[in-house]
Amino acid sequence: MTTAIPAPGGINRLKSMWRNGQATLGAIATMPSVQTIQIMARAGLDWVLIDMEHGAIDAGSAHAMICATSGTPLVPLVRVAATDAWHAKVPLDLGALGICFPMTTTRAAAQAAVRAVRYPPDGDRFWGPFYAPPRWGLSMREYLDCADKEVLAIGTIEHVDAIGNIGDIVATPGLDLVFIGPGDLATSMGHRGKTDLPEVQAAIAQLEAPILKSQVSLGGVAPNADLANAMIARGYRAIVVGMDWSLLQRGIASAVDGIRRLKA
């Protein structure tokens, strides 16, 4: 069962959900697969983050995946490889409703992220949204009139250098959401693959406090339901429940393990 798609002028339901204190669930798509997006769109997720930073996804695949969310409540977001308008403009023109930028370590980086998703005079995005208006059932004029309001600017807090600057980062006007990335954060601290270490968890807690006091919504990664619910209780508003490959891997492993237990 799906919910109705918001009317023109309010096409991005995530903004109102976060304003109302609602937590949203999403997944990261790394495979260039329309079929995977169709499954995610009917599985109860609120958003999908199409990964053009680490995933095997080009512009053509991203367009097909964004289109695959049509007629569903799934909001398509895209993760890009660098914080500049050139990386953001193609996925935005294809219909993405938010861009997630990497390595947001300073206020200047946050400001660049905001400007990359806004048209002049408030930003550096230039005209060419040939496919975004039809994706959202809008005319070109309607899309241009609402794009600055509807498109999300998302930063990723994933380096130890961001800790001392986090207050300035989340004070950036127009920044909608920041994700804390535990994997890269741990790596930047010299603890690659060891996100559960007390010093890494302490760094995450040090980041959480000023973010939760700000107007910027907080996102993070939760590999299980208990952790997700604990994060939501602390104030997280965007939870990554997994990546396409990890969700597939977990599902297969669970099925295989269940069969082997029955045979034992």
C-alpha cells in the first residue's frame, strides 16, 4: 500500500516529516538496478540514496532509478563524489530531490553544498532540468518556481576534522540534513572498520549534541532495529537501514542459515 504523492509545490514529503519530528527510513542503492528500486519503493522505505560516489551507477542508470520511484512515496536522493555544483546538477536535472555531499568538514563546505542545489541568486545551479519536471508532474515553470524550496542540501559528517567545526556547519542557512558516517569517521581516526570502539562512539556523541540542538535534521546508519529505535529516540530523523548489497546479503544468509538449522 502506498501513500498519495504530494501536490505540486510540496513534492518533497521528507521536509514536512522532519519538521513534524517524524523519523524516516531509507537505504543506499549502489547497484544500477531499476528492479532493486522498485522493490525498495514497495517495501516501506521513505527514501533511497542512489550512490554515485561509491556505487557502480552512471547518469543513465541514475535517471532510470529515479524514474522507478514514480507513483510511489519513495523520495529519490543522490550521493555525489564531490561538493560542487557540477557534480550535483546532473542528478538534480534528472529529478533527484536531494543531493548528499561527502566530507563536510567546514562551514565553507556546507555553504558550497547549499549553493550547489540552489539557483541564482542564492546558489550556483544553472538551468537545464529537462527531466525533473515530468518526473514530478510539473511544467518547467512550476518546477523552477519550487525547486529551491523542495530540493534537499545534505552534508556528510565523516571526518574527525568536522568535530571542532560542527557548530558552524549546522548553523549554515539552507542545510537540511547531515548524516554522520561512522565508517569514514572511524577511518579518519585511524580505526578503519572499528566503528564500535569507545573513542569512535565518543566522537559520534560529540557530534550528535550540537546537531540535535540546531535546525538541521540528523541522519545516521543503523544495521539493526534495536540500534535504529535507540537513535530515533535520541532525535535522529533519517536512518539508513542498509545498502542494497548488504540487505541482499543478509536476506540470503538468513535463508541459508535457516535451512541448515532445520537440517541439523
